[in-house]
Amino acid sequence: MVAPIYKWEELDCTCVAGSVSLLREVKDMASVQISTREPSIATQARKLRLSRLITQEELAAAAGVSKEEVNRLEQGLPLILNSKRKILKELWAKKAEK
């Protein structure tokens, strides 16, 4: 866990009354962790499918897998590697067509 930049106890609370709300915002910001991680394959696959305006059923049929397997991939659940490969291959093939 990353240590917050500001510690509430260290902030000077003797400032102008209008700055009190700013101090509260700083306190809230100090507890927020910013994620710099890339979106997961599951998130990317779902966004790509939705951007292509195709259903899970249509993607499953095109990839030769079941709808449940597409759903498992999009939820980030364990999936047989060959099924994952087929689904992603179909998604990226559709991406290249556009």
C-alpha cells in the first residue's frame, strides 16, 4: 500500500474559513489510491465486443465456443486456454476488419 502524500494531522487547520472545504478534499484525496495498471484482458474484451455492437451469443457462435465461455472470459474467470484464444482471435479479427 502506498503511503498517502498528506497526513491529516500535519495540515494546518488555522487557515481561512473558505479553505476548510479544500482541506477536507485533500484529506479525501490522501486516502484514494490511484491505479496505474492496464485494464485486464476481461475488461478489454468486453469493451471491444460492445464497441463492435455484437452480443455474447454472436461472438460465441463466430468463435466456435459457448456463450458461457465468452461470459467467463469477460468476467475474468478461469477458462480453458484454447477457448480464450478462439474468442480473442475472433474479437481482434473483427477489430482489424473495421
